[in-house]
Amino acid sequence: MNTDIHTDSSHGRQVQRRVSVLTPTEGIDPVWVGVQRIIKVERTGLRERKPFEEKVFYISSLAENAAEFSRRIRAHWHVENRLHWVKDVVLKEDESPLCGGYALINFGILRTIAMNIFRKEGFPSITNRIRSLAHDVDRLFSFLQ
């Protein structure tokens, strides 16, 4: 078993991530053709001063080591946190009542454009920027020039 351990502190959290890579055993269902590795990720630490512990498992057709899988998993969560979380929580995309035609897709594109404009303009908090621009249409449209 190959293991990679990282500890970090950010956003009021202290987290230790232990990524372990295992070679699949003979007992894996044959429907999982090409499985090269089973990856176990154990996260422990403090969130808002409360202890937490979680284990998740991944399967992969890649034959990488623990350090490389750790990097890949963190890169995936970076995208999740920078894009999907903002769209779901800040922009409330999942609560959208739109459901007909291309409206849902079009508004999803508009949300992504807005996020990219705010980030390009150097705004660290999309929530605060939305609040400050909510009644300043001229300033909002100035970003499109």
C-alpha cells in the first residue's frame, strides 16, 4: 500500500488527508473492467472547532501512486469549490424555477459568465460583489466593455 499525507489549515479548518492506494484484489466485480487502483481518502480534523472524520473511496483505471492521486483529487475539488459550489450556494442555481426549453442552460451560461467577469475584475467575494452591484446597473454593464 502506497500512502500520501497532507495537513493544512484554511477557512477556520484544520484537515489531515491520508490518501492510500491499493491494488485491486481478485474479488472485484468483472463489470469494473480496467480497474488498476482503489484509492481510499481519509479526512480528519476540525471544522468550526468541531472534530470530523470521513472516508471515501475511488476506483481508477490509472496506475498512479498516492501522491499523484492526491494531487488529482485536490485539483478536482478545486474546480468543485471554485465553480459548482459558487453556482449552487451563492447563485442558487439548484433552486432555479426555470425548466422549459433552453432557459436553464442559458441562465447557467450567464451565471458562469458573471462569475468569470467578477473574478477577472479581481473581486475576492462574489457574494459581496453581487450585493454591491445589485442596484448599480451602469457599473455592472461597465464590466462588459
